[in-house]
Amino acid sequence: MMGWYGSGMGFAGWFFMGLFWLVLLGVIIWAVVRLLPTRHQGHGGPSATETPEEILDRRFARGEIDVETYQAQRTALVQSRGDRQSRP
């Protein structure tokens, strides 16, 4: 009879084929998780609790903004905080 290959793969063949696919799927999932960016900034990025003043200070320290911009934005922050605090 054509196409008849004996009694098939047997238990060991099915077991190792299933194990191979499970390991391959695990490696693919692991690689995708490692390559995608995470939602939390645990490696020196800005934290979720960072205040606007701290962000402004950090930007000024890195040289992203000049002295005039820093002072203007700092003044605007202080004034907006004062306005919010005076309102009920």
C-alpha cells in the first residue's frame, strides 16, 4: 500500500514533537517580551511621581533649555501653584 509508513511515530515521536513546539513557542514569546518596550521607566527614566519642577530642573540640567526659558517656566509654575492654592 502506498504512503503506509509502518505504525506511525509512536509515543516518543509525538512527545518530542510536542516538546519541540512548546520550547519554540516559549522562545518566541520570551523574545517578543524582551524586545517590546516596557510601560514603567525603571532605568533612569522619569518616574510617574515626578513633579513639574523636577522635570524642569532635569531639563535645565541636561541643557535642553536655556536660563531664560528655565526662569520663565519656573516663574509660571510658581504663579500657577499660587493661583491654585488661593482658590477654594
